[in-house]
Amino acid sequence: MNKLPVKGYYKESNFLSPEKVNFLKEKITEIVAKKNNIVALFRELDADGEGTLDLKEFRHGLRAIGLTDVPKELSQMLFIELAAE
């Protein structure tokens, strides 16, 4: 039986097996690692250090990850779509 913190004390939990807890820990670790990789990639692509990516930096990033045949118009549309999010 695992214990979950509840307002300063631990409450017994019957619904989280040790396997489930380990699975969740692994998934959280993966998510954090991916986030760190994304942040590192962004910083690498942000050539001018302004904290934003312009179209030129974005296209450079596409080429850096092996997407060398993306037409300029398609990369522009993708850039605009992603920037809107």
C-alpha cells in the first residue's frame, strides 16, 4: 500500500500499486527530459538570442532535424500555424 500526502499527513492509498507509482515516475521523468530537450533546441535555434524564433531560424531548425526538402511556402504555413499556438 502506498501513501499519498494529504494536507500535511499521509493517507493510505489502495488504488496505486508500486508498479503504477514506478510507471508514473518514469513517465514524469520522460516528460521533463523532453521539455529540457525542447528548451535546449529552442535556445540553439534562437540565433539572435531574442527569445523568439523568426522564420529564418525556424527554417534552419527544420534543416537541422533533417527536413531539408520542405518547400519555403510549406515551412511558412507551418511557422504561422505554430506561432498562432
